[in-house]
Amino acid sequence: PDYLDKPFVEKIRELISNNIVIVSAVGNSGPHYGTLMNPADDPAVIGVGGITKSHDIARFSSRGMTTWEIHDGLGYGRVKPDVMMYSENLVGSAIMTGCRRLSGTSVASPIIAGAAALLISALPSSRRHSYSSILVKQVLIDSSQRLKGSNIFESGAGLPDLEDALDMLLLSHKQGVITTYPESLNF
């Protein structure tokens, strides 16, 4: 299991502690639960699942829960994926020349990586060095709109709204806002 790959997990944590935002595809092993891939299942990594153009979860998109905690009997896993992005029939580069249609969570995750880069670049230059990789993840999650007809272990927080994410990022730099996800629990 991925959580036992200690050298890889330690390297991911080292990168995150140096404020490197890590975005990872959750994998294409859906529709079953607990099929997340490493490093998307790491708590600090932004795990990206796939949706169709009609905002349904792509059948191939891996689902949560994480399995890290289950092996020790400490719980039933954490919410993953974190966010969703379009992942079916997107236009991308062909290997040699031109373009081709691509599908998969590996097509969705670079879009979120680009969104994270845009958010960081939108910070005033005097504050760009002070962002936190966890803060970038937080505003992407907090700005997301839940997908109808799915639970958080299928679609996480949902589809991010970059304008809302930017407003939250700028506000958090001024006021130090902290939020949690999910924001409430119904016992």
C-alpha cells in the first residue's frame, strides 16, 4: 500500500514543508471507494478527481476514503479527493505534432496546478514569498461548489471557483482567516 512507501511519503512532506504546492491526480480506478493513488491520498497534497462536462463524476475517477488510517484501526479514512476538474475529452498536445483528445484525472490535475500557480501569481509581489502551500489548498477547497448527487468521498469539495479562491486568498493574507472542511458534521 502507498502509505507504507516511507521514502516517497517523506519526500512529499519535505516538499510541502518548503511551501511547494503539490497537486496530484487521484487515479482512474473508479468507481469503487478507497481507490485513491499516492501522492493524492496524502493529507497536504491537493488530490484532484475528474468530472464530465455535465458535472457528473467521471466513471473512471478514483474515490476516497484514504486508507492511511484504516490499517492501524484509527478510523475510516479522510475525505479525498479534495477538488474536482473536467477530465473527459479535453484537447491536449499530441506526442509528435498537433492536438488530440485526452481523458483521465491526469488531465484534470494540471488544470488545478495551473489554477494554484495563477492564485500565487495574483498575490502582490511583496507578499508572494509568504504564501503557504496549505493556504492555497484551503482556498481552492473553500471556493469549491459541491456537485449535486455525490458525497464528499466521491467529489470532495467539488469544482473550484478561481475568483472566489482569489478573494479568499487575499482576505486570508490580510486577516489570517482559518476554515475547516467539511465545515460542519452531522452526527
